[in-house]
Amino acid sequence: MTRPSFKFAPSLKLAIASVLLLSPCLGGCAVAVVGGMAAAGGAGYEAAQERGVNGTYDDMNLTATINNRLNNQYGNITTTVYGDKVLLTGSSPTPQAKAQAEQIARSTPGVRALYDEIQVGPNEDAAGLANDSWIDARVRSDLVFDPDIRSGNYTIETDRGSVYLMGSARSRAELDKVTQHARYVPGVQRVVSYAEVRYGAPYGTPPATAQAAPPPPMASGGVSAYAPPSSNASIQVQKLN
């Protein structure tokens, strides 16, 4: 019997995030507008990224290939690809299923690096999924409104309150700013950066907790009821494989 899946498609996650952001604003706020723009303007958003249309197309194909190979047999797993680097999130019912999913994804032609963040255990419940979608949209909106960040260069995936960053930073300072934005979003428990600094800049250090910095200004409209207050979420910067 097929195991029920609670995973939302990317378009559905964006739709949910837009609704969650809109609810506290009533009359409409800047964050809600960004959520709507992301849902409606996906093609333009992808084309604006450093990897370009061809790179985006290749990543989409690689995502589809990995998903087809996994075929929902190893749990409720989400595949995120940026620049041939693959992030696996979600859940597997057993350690064996998790290991098999990683092996299948890693052996897929075209995969340059793989980051396995699959949790062993039950699927995330509906409230958790809604909270993750809200966090996704909130982090995206904060990056869009920061003039020092080229937001189109980053892909964000949130799972169980952990925010995973992938993409291409123009400098270490920009990447630090991105992680700090994510760190202070209500409900975020952990920020893990798999983003790459371009132009040969030193990539970073092994996983470590970053020093606290003042939180960025809150967007208008208040905090969603789905996201409990949080602060000082730990930041981990991973070396590339």
C-alpha cells in the first residue's frame, strides 16, 4: 500500500506562503505583495539568477530525474537543486531508507555535490508544513527588500524550522547578511548555508555558531500566528563537498 505523502509542490508552498503572509496584513502589506510576486512571476525570478535560464533549466531537469529515481519509495523527500548541487530534506521511515535515498541521488549523473538533511521519522504535520511555508516566504521577502543582497541568486528550503540556503553569493559579507536575515525570522530554529561565494573568495569554516548581530527590521503586518517568537537561531556554514 502506498504511503500517504504530505509534501507540497513548490507552487503550492508559494500559494500557502502568500496566504499566510497576507492574513496578518488585512489591507495588504509589503511582505504579502512579495509572496504574490513570487507565485506569479516564477519564470522571471529564475531568469534573474546568476546561473541563468540554461542553468535553471538544467537544475529543473536534474530535480525531476532524481525525483523519478526516488519514486516516493524512501519517504517524504524534497529535492532542491542549485548549480548541480543537490539538497535532500524531508523524512524517511528508517535509517536504511534514508541511506538508500542518498545513494540514489548521489549516483545520479550530473550531481556535483549532495547534502543529506533527511530526518528519520514520521512525516511533518500540516501545522509544521504551514509554518515552514511562512518562514520560506518571510525570508524571501526580507532578502528582496535588502538592497545589498541579490535575492535572485539564492534558493531557500525550510524543513521543520531549519532554513537551508543554496545559491551564489557575491561576497562573504553578502552571505553573512543573508544568514542573519534568516536567523531572526520568528520560528526559525537553525540556519544552514550551502551557498557558494563566487570569484574564488574563501568559502568559510567548518560548521559553527555565528556571533549574534542586531536583528533586521521587522516587515509591517506583524508576526504570523503560525510562527512562535525566536532569536539567536544557530547558523551553520558547510564546506562544499
